[in-house]
Amino acid sequence: MSLRSLLVLAMAAPAAAYEWYAVFKLEHGAEYKINLGQTASGGTAYADPAMKLYFAEVGATLDAAKLDTLVDGAESYMQTYCGTDAAEGSIIEMDTEKKCANLVMNTTAATSHWELHFEEHAHRRRLSGEMSYVAIFAEHDMHAEFESAASGHYLTDKATGDDIEPECDGEVDHSGHDHGRRLAACPKPALSDGASKPAAAVALALAGLAGGLALFL
């Protein structure tokens, strides 16, 4: 393989679909608010005008094996199913165990808000009032890059206004991109296929490039 081909392969490695995830305890039948604020350019712009969010139900308990499966498949799921835009002010209906949307900011406002409706799943015996653990995978760090004084906490209870804090933070390979905030660590998934590390594809491509370059030295 030529040097040029190796460089093309490395450059073609896909960007990580998410750089942050955490697990929350949510109530079926309840409504929540997603609140994102401008934090870039001195608080006058959004860190990104759009951000993909993937919601995946873990279950009534924080089962490490189930979370492992969700984490391993998150990269692929987001690349496949996050194409639907959710304009600021819209409602995100989580009426299945998985939901992905591309949140589009209102760039003319200091804050952008969405409603998250965590619906019952009668077909899976998930009824109103029952609590369930939900993993949220985000294209960017919601706390560090989208929480402002104006927006308040990024996830709140619509009825009470209370902040909904993560039960645990996921371990993500930021490849040097670290915002410095760490809560209790989620059950650590086994790296069965490398998909739980969003930078894995890039790392593999670079490793291949390094090996290929060695042939020319």
C-alpha cells in the first residue's frame, strides 16, 4: 500500500459520535426539560449550533452487562439513527427503549430548551410512575460546554424545576479532551469490541498508519 493510501485511510476515520455519557434515574410518565446555554465566545455563542443526544434505557436496575451492551453499540447507533432534527422548543418523545435526536439550537437566544417525555412502555411492562435508569450519550459534554448561568442545569424536572443529576458518569476516551468534572463512575464496561471508546476507530487508523510508515523508514 502506498504512503498516500495510508494517509487517506487515516484521514477517513470517522469522528467520535459522542464524547460524554452519564446514567440518570427517570420516572416513566414524567416530563423533563433539556436546557442548553451559550458558553462559547464569552457566553455569546453555543459551543456547537447542534448536538446529537441518544437516550437508551438500561432498566429498573443499573445492570453492568446491559450498560456494557448499550455503550458498545452507542457509536454505531448514533451514526445511524441521530439524523432527525429536533428544533429548539420541540418535544422529544421517548416512547421506546432507545431514542436519538439532533438538537438544533436557537442561535438568536442565550438559551435553548426542549421537553423530554419519558413515556410508559406497556409492551415491556414499563408503567407510569416506575423508575428506570437511562443512559444519555451526548456529542459534547453537556455540563462543561452547554451549562450557563442563564440556562441553569442541563436536565430538570418539568413539574418541579428540580435538577436531575446523574447517578454516575461514564468513562469515555477523550484522547486528551478532558473537561475535568467526574462524578461516581458508572459500572465499567468490558471493552469487548472497542466501540465503548469513541476514539477507538481513530486510534486504530493511526496505529495502522504508524505501522505502514515504518515500512518506508
